[in-house]
Amino acid sequence: MPVSVSAPEHYAVHRLLLPTMRFRTPRGQAKRSNEVAQASALSSVLLVVCPDELAAVWAEARK
């Protein structure tokens, strides 16, 4: 069965942007902190491994 997986840099940017869209509920707050932690961990690795790709995806997301 084929599976579609996002590029790591796309996933990291998605995880950074998603918390800004969360509702201010207790469940949203819990999810928000988890998403920020995931984005931080992944982004710190991607900044070393593929900084240009991460920068390009971030620039595209900010348009």
C-alpha cells in the first residue's frame, strides 16, 4: 500500500505554524505545546542537515 510522507522541512514548518491557529482551549493548549516541541526538535536538526531547503519552505509559507 503506497504511503505519502511529507518532506521533513515541510512538516517542521507546518508544526511551527499550526499552533498559531489553535483555539485557546485546554486541549488546544496541550496540543500547541506538543507541536512547538516537535517543530523545535525537527528544525534544530534540519538547520544543520538542510538549511537551504528549510529556509525555502519557510519563505514560501510566509507568502
